[in-house]
Amino acid sequence: MTLKECKKEEKADREFQKKFKFEGSINVLTQMMVDPAATEKRGGGKNLPLRRGEILDVIQFTNQEQILCRNSQRRCKSAGAEALSAA
């Protein structure tokens, strides 16, 4: 990984921590896959856009309906728990 990519990741992590008031380091708990039968969602605000079959890194289980996730573009937002299944 180049220095530029490393700095970009660090900046994204800082923005995530500020936006979600997340303290400490970002640790991936598990990975989950978006249900292939689920409808695709655009996202927006604090919701992550979901694509069928996409693998998401789970950062925190916030409540029964929402999970804090990170996608392959390192965007961190909430995702609906009903659309995810264990990978």
C-alpha cells in the first residue's frame, strides 16, 4: 500500500469516528453478505447503499434493526439487519 492510500484510509477512519462518535480503534467483528434475494438500496444519510451479494465488514451491532458496517470502498454507515446474512 502506498503512502497516499494509507493516509486516505486514516482520514476515512477519523471521519467515521467523528460522524458516529466512535471511540477507540475500528475492529472488524465479522463479515456478512447482503442477501442475494434482497432488493438493492441506494442508501443516503447514515444508511449504506446495499448491492446483492456484497460482502460487508461488521464494525458494531448497534441494535436489533441496524448494524454499523463498512463496504469495499471503506464507506462506513448503518445497514439494515434484515438484508444481511452471515458470510
